[in-house]
Amino acid sequence: MTLRYLTAGESHGPALVGILEGLPAGVPVDLDAIAHQLERRRAGHGRSPRMKFEADEFQVLAGVRHGLTIGSPVALVIHNTEWPKWTEAMAVEAPEDPEAVAQTGRGRPLTRPRPGHADLVGMQKYGYDEVRNVLERASARETATRVGLAAVARGLLDQLGISVLSHVVRIGEVAVPEDAPPPGPGEQERVDDDPVRCAEGATSERMQERIDRAKGERDTLGGVVEVVAYGVPVGLGSHVHWDRKLDGRLAQALMSIQAFKGVEVGEGFRTAEVPGSKAHDEIVASEGDYRRLTSRSGGLEGGITTGEPLRVRAAMKPLSSLTQPLRTVDVETGEEAQAITQRSDVCAVPRAGVVAEAIVALELADALLEKTGGDSLDEVRRNLEAFLGSLPRA
Amino acid sequence: MTLRYLTAGESHGPALVGILEGLPAGVPVDLDAIAHQLERRRAGHGRSPRMKFEADEFQVLAGVRHGLTIGSPVALVIHNTEWPKWTEAMAVEAPEDPEAVAQTGRGRPLTRPRPGHADLVGMQKYGYDEVRNVLERASARETATRVGLAAVARGLLDQLGISVLSHVVRIGEVAVPEDAPPPGPGEQERVDDDPVRCAEGATSERMQERIDRAKGERDTLGGVVEVVAYGVPVGLGSHVHWDRKLDGRLAQALMSIQAFKGVEVGEGFRTAEVPGSKAHDEIVASEGDYRRLTSRSGGLEGGITTGEPLRVRAAMKPLSSLTQPLRTVDVETGEEAQAITQRSDVCAVPRAGVVAEAIVALELADALLEKTGGDSLDEVRRNLEAFLGSLPRA
Amino acid sequence: MTLRYLTAGESHGPALVGILEGLPAGVPVDLDAIAHQLERRRAGHGRSPRMKFEADEFQVLAGVRHGLTIGSPVALVIHNTEWPKWTEAMAVEAPEDPEAVAQTGRGRPLTRPRPGHADLVGMQKYGYDEVRNVLERASARETATRVGLAAVARGLLDQLGISVLSHVVRIGEVAVPEDAPPPGPGEQERVDDDPVRCAEGATSERMQERIDRAKGERDTLGGVVEVVAYGVPVGLGSHVHWDRKLDGRLAQALMSIQAFKGVEVGEGFRTAEVPGSKAHDEIVASEGDYRRLTSRSGGLEGGITTGEPLRVRAAMKPLSSLTQPLRTVDVETGEEAQAITQRSDVCAVPRAGVVAEAIVALELADALLEKTGGDSLDEVRRNLEAFLGSLPRA
Amino acid sequence: MTLRYLTAGESHGPALVGILEGLPAGVPVDLDAIAHQLERRRAGHGRSPRMKFEADEFQVLAGVRHGLTIGSPVALVIHNTEWPKWTEAMAVEAPEDPEAVAQTGRGRPLTRPRPGHADLVGMQKYGYDEVRNVLERASARETATRVGLAAVARGLLDQLGISVLSHVVRIGEVAVPEDAPPPGPGEQERVDDDPVRCAEGATSERMQERIDRAKGERDTLGGVVEVVAYGVPVGLGSHVHWDRKLDGRLAQALMSIQAFKGVEVGEGFRTAEVPGSKAHDEIVASEGDYRRLTSRSGGLEGGITTGEPLRVRAAMKPLSSLTQPLRTVDVETGEEAQAITQRSDVCAVPRAGVVAEAIVALELADALLEKTGGDSLDEVRRNLEAFLGSLPRA
């Protein structure tokens, strides 16, 4: 019970809501920084026109006063600017004439579940006869809440010199070279300026071409994002119990992002292919510090941060809402049908990187607070510095 | 708080201890089945001679009466048959003459941390000046506890027709063909009979050769294991909140296994490479059921089981204790040194598959009980059958 | 992780926010019922004039569609109708001129902590130099969120025939007779009509007189409330692990209400005074059911509900904001001072009963869902009925 | 996830088992201290002869090396010295001839559930046709595990100058005077030497007489215990979220002790009877510290420790196993019957005080570690001292 959060909100409901509980007092909260992160989540080549009018109007309703956290839970509401169009179909209250609502465009039952989504299984699990109630919550729009809450948690990380950034390393078959170094601590803006948020110019162009081709083929594309965190202190997470291992916690958080199907830490699956003599990071003494000669571990050994940059990758499958829809069954008629189409993005990988980054920031903030304890930024900082100061020199 | 467990125990301590809390009453517990699972965890080509005398003598001390669970927490103790050799070095009580202990073989301070292990970071985090206290707990021997507890949880799954098996799909560069089907529900024994627990004869031979070569080179090998669960009902996990998604929970559990660096669900990272038209499982009606034409999703959509076989893969890095040790720093002298060597396995992937299987079984049992509630096997079964019976026919 | 909730919000901030996660789908949500519960929380003889303009305008922003829950987290926002007066003092953003704000009435530092409140300790814990940031969150206004969320959870209980009501059994020295029976299932309205929410007319009058006298003396009064739940099925909670015991969970929840200092189940402290022959409820068979001849246990044995009415009591201390203020220290000057005064209620016990009721409803809903599992109201009901139907007849 | 623990074990099973996870490294663990606490739990006037041969043989199997914790989970096994008598009735494995076992003394079905115990409700909840499987786990013998684990946690508290003690303040109608001061920090031994663990000589004698009389009447007695903790730093627990309030957490933990029916903090229920002017602790400055003139709050304001001694009381009902048994129903025959008798204590309040003390110690250790963070005793101490040093002087 260090840092925890709940999110709520349907894709076309009145608003998304998030509560983040457990931050110390005195952490600067910058509304522009929240807006910036929400904005980043919407960017990227290959996004549908819908994203444009999805501009996120939000309010911090609790936990922050005069620009600083006050130890209380932080509440964030992100309003749905399209809500006026959905007041009937998504009304909280029971409609007077349900039949009428069910015959309007937006209120019409959605009976052709999309493969690759929660649609069918959600319907079965929760006992529905159509999928609206499932897709509204399963939608990736929910991630806006997590990105918003993470923007607050990042205020804490910033103060302690920890920065988290992301970049796209694969879209479909197009990948950055294996030996390309990740962007450095100050390079997030440069990466964000790239239309596919790829750090490597030449690869970026090929990615964009690939997306454009997929669009022409009415197909979609997935990819892989990498999150890198700089300035992470040694000693977050623990080997003493399986659920304290930070790599496991990061893996859960990342895998829980919509459409993510794989997670790896450091070299990940590649480490499984090389011999032991090439799979680990040898330890050396350097200017009084213990350092690693390589960064294969991703900055995590035994579930604990090493003080080296943290690196995790996560794989996103292609969007399942194709403009050329997949085959499904109409649950009302039992007939073969084409799956419903909810949106028309070709590739959501660039913005998914921003979500992955947010997720990692939340987990790092949690692990940090477990290590340091403390109820105010000053206390957290003091405890962290005292710990780092106590480490024996190499 | 459905099913939860804690494990304790050091590698060379008197015993490993586990408590599994939350199982319903009336689940058959077969001590031979527990012994069998513990035995499977020790098997495999490439294991060190040490494994032979590691025969796990265990006791169930609580939660089971007359062969059935009674709703109470189940406690398992696995004794360390080598304990007599370690009574001084690992004594619970303070030694009368600490100096003397520190000069014996086993009690000697270990000051050359192994790259790729928790050794150095654990030492730093917990404030030690040598690594014994870290490696004792970080050791993969801990997984015996999880395998043992999972054997109890599998008693529940068995009763409901759910079986979980594993096989090795990669060792170093040697992998089973991408399109090779996983072993079927009854094939665990056949897989276990294979020296590297690979389901595919030709690949197995190449894997064994690869291991033998690595041994000659005094090197180690990692690999990838796949866990497949059959008979998993539709509707476990949920899309409604990130930490209810079963894929995320499986990812955490798998990534938390010692030396694991990657996890994927279904096609995983491969899904990121193919277009959307080839990445999802189209839905069809078949004899009244909704079925999928392919199994790319790994039996999980939106964090919920689909009723298709569940498939997850996890990547293990090569062991870092090489007989040809890696470079490190002696933390006592600050001099460059060769890392300590704790054991001499070449490849632990086959047995790690058994651990992965156990982990998946524990998570499935938890997700199942969340879905069904219930305090006795009868009640769990009744609720599950009623749910399945209520599903609309396709 | 069955039913969980987070609340956020400062007393004079823009709004209170709550998220309730884990309700099944299909539970009717009636906005009028929520409004009614929030209204009940504000009622009662002895309340300050402030309560009048505290009319709670709220919105359900997520988790409910067309009058029914959809399995998603439910989000509730309760707006602060006084917010316009507080936009400076409680602004989320950093003020341009902090000095100016600190000199306005509402923005002025509060440096005279009230005894009996979180004021001083909160200030010390979180590192503040005045108490505004503490009292804003520690305020009992937060309970409006819990009452609101509980109103949603009560929708589930209602459907299963479980009703939760409360009444005041003591105000100061004035208590209902020990042998007075609690109000019955249909009597909540009658109790609510009483100015002090006492079920017993004669005692109520004495309570009101006592309050009026305290008012004259510029003093405050505490008291004891009793919550009774009817229709609770046998078998909620468990004896198998300490933190599964329903009495313990109720005790935590009740003790966590602002100003509560004692909790008892059934006869509670009185049971400690009588011999064993008069402390338990003897068991008899009655029309095929096991029944108890008395109700001393409060409907809980071994941490499990017995099927008899559930009864818990909780003691509230007198409000510490007296119009005749208590002695304290001015933390700015170090001088002896009179504590700040935040409000002028004499007695908040009647409305605290409504909060206690809400708390109990939330815990019961949680314990119920642990027992039944299930993701839709139909499934919950089906599992519960099947369990009850399986109970052996006496 | 700071400090957590699971316990397992049946009253007549082979052993009790506990795992305590989350302690920092470097905490001294003294086996004699554990033995002493277990011994204290067995003492007291009014205990049955059985307690004599219940001498607890225990082993620490994990988490401690050379007298110090090592950050790993601590595992404790307490053997049942009577186990040889129970190997058949409580066998883990299915008996070859269940009929035969069911006809032996100890294996015989127990079909006459005791009022006031988990017997009947546990049987109903878990689907049994007799109560053996319930009473084995519901038994207060389980508390030995908690006392043992708490003895380890107390090692941490001791190092930080926090001591927790308990005394009996009521047995039946006999109570210590309301204004009697609690025993001081060094007085535990004196209290323990009293046959009923009462700090007040005159009252103790009356309590003993009362117990002797009850014994003559073949009746049982409950009572009230008080736990006092000295040296508790200011700032443990929090007001920011209901489940962080330390009073709530203490209430749950205490109420979860077998046979406990009431909990109060500080003056508790008495506070509900007095006016506000007499219910709070006025604040004064004293030698640079903020102090309270009285100790009505029990050292907790707003769910946070004040730095004053912590005081909680808990009420225990009389044992329900009377030698003059209560009326019940035989669940096999449906006939009226006399409840089974499991033991013959008259009053377990003195030893229950030791359990309450242990429970409080565990919660305090948890709350302390939440405040300080830290992975070694040195780090915990350093963080705590730095916090205390940062507090502004009064």
C-alpha cells in the first residue's frame, strides 16, 4: 500500500476519472505538464482523424493545492469533448424509451464482436447480449487516465533526477538496428517530433512508408516500444519475494496495456539465444562506483535496479479494428458477419509508447517510495540521499 | 484476496516453507503428486550433479486432512537434505565465535558478486559487506516452494478439467519450428521423458548437442519455455481494471521467476511484426460454441480467457555462474576479480519450464476462484458449471 | 481484490471524488437513492447552519449505463457548492502572489491546531508549518464520498434482500435502554424522521434536550450508533485467516470513520462482563433452519455471519471544534493559544450513523462477492441461491 | 505491501506455521525471546491443565542467519507436542479405513456445534457435515503463530525504543478503577508475575476470586485487556485515506483475535459519554516538544500516532466451551443436544492480553516501516531519526 491507483471511465461516457493515492506532500504538480503528456498520447503518424477532436480537457479535483501535492489522494477528471453526441446512448440514467435509444445510431446494439478484442469474452463473462458495455471500458481511451496520473507521479521522479522516456523500435517488419543506442536523457523532445516517435531517422522513414502502405491495404500494424529510465537509483525492487521483484511488476503493468502481448527486460528474448558468456553485464569499479560494462540486463538484476539505465520493451499487436473487417459471428442471429469497426487508425504504436512510459513511471514511483518511505518530498529526498550516501565505494 | 501465498527459505538453510491461503475445502491433495512435481523440477539434461542429492523431502503441515483441503491455509515445508553441512554457516543463532565461522569453507564471506545475479545490488540494498545473505534467498531453489504449492492448487484445477503443461521451445539458438503445434493435454509425460523437455524429437537432439557443446566451452545456455493450459473456461480475468487482466498477472508471475527476462502471450512479439489481417483469431460458430479459427491470441483477449487453450512463453537467460567465471570486483579489496561460482549447471531451461507451469497454475487457480467464488470444491464446481451453462449458444 | 474503493477530495476543494471497483454488472443504480443517502448524511438535530448550504450536487461519471452497472469501476463526483468562495485559498495551481493569498481570510495560515484532530500530527508527519492541508482532508466531509459509493453498493444488497439501517443509541450520558430492540427492517424512515435518529421516542426527547443544553454551554457531544443489517446470508467472512474475519473488517472500517474511538460487535464490551452461560446464543432447530435463541453475538461467530441480523455499534467522541475553544499552542509563535474553530455543530452523531451504515454496506457487499464470485447480478444471485439451497436442513 | 504475514496450522495438526515478510535486514532475533513470548501466551490463572503440556517447541526455518534477519521472509514452525496422539484423526493423508478412524475417540465426528464458536457457521460455509475441520482452525491455538511472529517484529521495535505491553483491566464484573494508571514501560515483568496479569494488586485478588467462583459454578468469564505502547514516534498511520488510519488497522487486528467482540482506542466508549470539553487532550509546549495534558485519545489523532503512549483496549467474551455445556442441535440427528466440550479453561483473558500485545506490535512495525521505508535496521533507524530530528520545536 505505497502508491496505488484506480481508474474509471468509458470511452464515450461523460468523463474518465482517476485517483492516485500515496504520493508524499510537496511534490510540484504542473497542469501544463499533465496537458503535455495527454497531448503526447494523442500524437503520431497513422492516427485516425478522431484523435484530433479528442483534445483532453481535464481537471485536478483533489490532492493538489497551490501547485503542490498535499499527501491526499490526487483525483483527475478528463472530460469527453464528444459527450454531447453520446448523452442518449451512454446515459447514466435509464432511458424513458429504451427501444427508441436502441434504434438510434449510437444506441444500436453492437452484435458483431471484433476478434482480438474483449468484445466477445467480455459479453460472455458479464452476461450481455451485445458488446457496447464491454468495448466502452476495454477501449484504449482508458489509458489517458493512466497517462494523466503518471504525469503527476513524474513530478516526484523529476525532483529526484529520474526521467522516463520512450521510443518506437519496431513497426511491423521495420525495426531499428539491434545495436542502435537508445535516445539519451534529454532526447525525448527530438523523439516526439518524429512522426512515429522513432529515434532513428532512417528507420523512421521506412516505418512511415510501411504505415502508409498498410493504410492503402486497409490493414493495421503493431510494433514494439522501448522505455528507458535514467537516473534510477540502485536498490528499487527486491529479490526476497516474488511479488516484490520490480521486473515482474513492470511486466504486469506493461502487459496490462491494451493490445500488448509481450514484455522484455533488457535484452529479453535475445538473451535466451546467446551463451552465458555474452548474456551478462560484467562488473567493474569506476571512479568509486560499481558499474557494468554492458547493459544487457536492462538495469535490473534479481528484480532490483542496478543504478544503470532501466530498459524494457513491450510488443503491441496490430489494431483489430480493420477498415477491412475480420470475420466474426453476429451474436444476435448466429450468422457469420463482419466485425464492427470502431475506429480507423492504422498504427497506434507511437502513442502506445507514451502509455508504456507512463506505466513505467508509476511503477518506479511506487518502488521508490517503498524504498524511501517518507511523507513529504523533503523526507523522500533526504532518505534517498542518505541511502545513496551510505553505499560503500567500489 | 482470493488465493495468495508467501514463500520463505534460503538455499542452504534448514528448509523452504510456503503457505497457500484461499483454497476451498474438499480439494484432493495427493502427496505423491507434490513429490512428482518437485521431482520434475529437478530433472533435465544439463543439470549439475548437485541436483541429485537435492531430493526434496517435504511435509504438509497444515490445511489438509485425510487427503482433502479444509479451507485453512496449506503449509508446506521442504527440508534441505544438505542442511547438516550448513549448520554453522547458515545457523539461525548467532555463533559463539563468528570469526571461526567466517574462516570455514562455507562460512567464508563471499565478496566477488556474480554479474547477472542479485548479488551486488542485493548487497547494496540491504547493507551487507558480502553476498551470502543475498544469494541464499535469490537462488532458484526458492522455486521448489512455488512448485510445491502449485501442486496443491493443481488439485483444484484437475477437478475442473484444467490441465497445465510446459515444454521447451528454445535453447540458445536452437528452437522448435515456429509452426510446430504444442503438445496436447495428455502429452506431458512424453515431454518429460525427453532429456530437455522438448516436444519435438529432432529439435531435442539438437538442443542436447548444443548443451553438450556449451559444457565443453565452459559456457551456459538460456532458452524459452512455453506453458499451455487446456480446459480453461471462458471468462477468467477482466478488462475492467488494469490489474485484473489475466495476461498482466501471468506476466508478473512469470517474469518473477529467477533469470526470466521476457514474457509473451500467444504469438507475442511475433504479432508485432505481422499486419492486423494476420494477427487476430477470427470468430466462428461451431456446434453451438463460439470458436476461433487460429490461436494467435494465446487464449486471452482483453485480459480475459477465451476458452481456447492458453499459451504463454517466457525467456530465460543463461545461468550466470559459469565455470569460466565472469569479471567482477572484489567488494572487500576493490580489486578486479573473477565472480564466485555457486553451481555448475549448463542449462536450467528444462526445469524452469516446470516452474513456469506451476506459476501459471497458481494464477489460473486464483482467477478461477475470483470468477466462481465458493468455499468448497462442490460450490466452486457448481458455480462454474452454472456459469458455463448460462452462456448463450452461438 | 473483490470490491475496493478509493476516495479523494478536500473539504473546501472543488469536489470530492470516489471510485468503486469490483461491482458486478446489472446492478440497478438509482441516482435518487444516492441523493437520498447524501441527504440523510446531512440531516439531524444539532447540525450547524453550514450543513444547509452543503447540498451535495453529484454526478456519476463512469461505470453505470442506462441505470445499471456495467462491471466497470463506478466514479462519483460530488461538487462543492461553496467552491466559488474557495478558489483562491484552495486553488490547484500555484498562486501568482502567494503572499496576497496568505493574507486573505480563507487563505490565512492556520497555526493553532485543534486538540483531538489530525491537525498537529498531520502537520508534523507531512512537514507543514500550518494545518490547512491536513484539516482539509481529515474533515468528515470526506465521508460523503463513502456514503455515495455505498449507495451504489446498496443497490446490490437490495437486490439480494439485504438491508442495512442505523439508529442512535447514545448521545452523551443519554442512552436507550439496554434491552430496547433495534428498529426492524422497514423502520429506517421512521428513525430518520426523528431529529436525532433515535428509534425510541422517549430517549430521543432527552437526547435533544441534552444537545440543546450542550449548545447553551458552548460544548459538544458524542455518542454511540448501532448498525443493523437484515437479510444477511449465513457464511460471509471466514475463520481461516485473521484478515478474512468479517468482524475484523467491519471494525477497521468503522474505526476509520472520523472521530470514532470504539467498535463492538453484538453485545461487545458488555459480553466481557457476563459469565459464559449468558454470553452466547444457544442453537435450536426451527422449521428446518438453525436459529439462535438470543442475538448476543451480533450475527457473527468466528468472523462468519450466522444468518441472524448483524449488529455492530460504534462510539463517536464529541466534536473537538468547540465554540468555547480548547487550549493549544500556536505553532508559529510557540505561544499558548485557543484552537481554531472550523464549524459549530454541537453533535454529529445522528449523521455519523448514516456513515456507519454506509461503511457496513460496503464491507457486506465485499464479503458477499467474495462468497459468491460472479460478474453479473444474475450470476451473483444464482450462486448465492445455490449455496443457500445446498445448506442442510436442521 | 510493507509487512505482511500468513499463518497456517490446525489446533491438533502436526504444527503451526507462520511466515512474516517485509522485515528489514539486521534486526536481532533472539530465540529465547520468542520462547518467552510463547511461554507468556500459555500462562495465567484459570487456564486448563492442557496448557501445561502444550509447551511450544518451535524452529525458525528461514529469514534469520547468525541471529539477525536477512531481509528474507521469516518462517516459524511451532510443533504440536501432542501430535503423536492425533496422527490418525488429523492425518494429512487419506486413511485406508476412514470408517475405523471415525470410530476412534479423536476421529469421531463432532456433530454438536458449540454456540459462540465458528462451529456451525463454518460447517455451513465450507459444506461439512461435522465440525472438526472448522474448530481445528478456528481454535485460539492459532494465536501462538501470531505471538511467535510478533516476537520477531518486536526485535525491530526494541531497537527503536518502542515497547509494547499489556495488562488485564477487567474480568467479568471485576474491573480496575477507571483512573488507575497503566503499568509503565518497565513493568511488564511485574504484571506477568500476577496470576491474572492485572497491574493492580487489590483488583487482581478480586479477579482471582471471581475466576475461582466461576469455576465452582462450572461457568466461564471474559474480560478486557489493555495494550500500551511506549516510545511510539509521532506520525505513524495517516488521515489521508480510510485504510491508512492506524486506529482502524489496530481495530481490525484486535477484533480478529478469537473471541474478541469490542475494541476501543484511548477512552473509547467512555469518550462518547462526556462533553467535548472533557474529551480531548489539550496541547501544550513542553521543553520544545508538543505534549498533551491528558491521554484520552490513546495516542492517536486522525489515525496518526501523536508520540504519546498508545493505548487500546479490547473486550473478550467468556469461553463458550463450558463444563456445563450450552444447548445446541446435533447436526446428524437434528435433535436438541449439549454442545461438545473442547477444553476446560475458565478464563483466557490474561493470556489473550499477550496475544493482543503481539497483534499491536505487528501493526506498529508495519506502520513504522511504511513511514521510514528502508531495507536494513540501520536505514530504518537513520530515516526515523532524521524525521524526528526534522520536527519543528514547539
